[in-house]
Amino acid sequence: MIFCKCPLYSIKLFTDMIKQDVKPFLSNYGFAKKGLNLNQKTESLIYMFNFQKSAGNAADHVMFYVNCGIYAVELAKIQSRDKTNFW
């Protein structure tokens, strides 16, 4: 295998990893993908994963952050910020 010594290689590697590994894996659990976000909605909760590229990427390695969240409809209603149409 030949590695390109350019930042574009790490961007492609990151993109391919999301498309070929992460999305299919989380799709099996009911998550829908939009950009670098994957969400799963239930009646009262929204589960969220966001994949964020790191500035520290190089031609020979890829680093990224995984941001996770859970949105609770009931909690939002209590806080008077019901955003059930947020997604």
C-alpha cells in the first residue's frame, strides 16, 4: 500500500471510515446519518453522535472526537424549551 504524504489522504481516510464503518454499524441500531451527525429518535429521547475532525491529523494517522448527547423531551418541557421539532 502506498501512502500519500498530504493532508488530503487523512481527510479521505476519515470520510471513508465514517461511510464504510461507523454509519453501517450505527444504522443497524436505528441511527440516521446527516453529515457527520447520527441520530436515533424514540418517543421521548433523541440519541446523538457527532464526529468531529481533529486539527492534529497527518498523512499517517487520523484523529477525531466523538461528541455524544441525549435530548429528553420531558426535560425540555419542564424547562419550557420543548424542541420536539428540533430535528
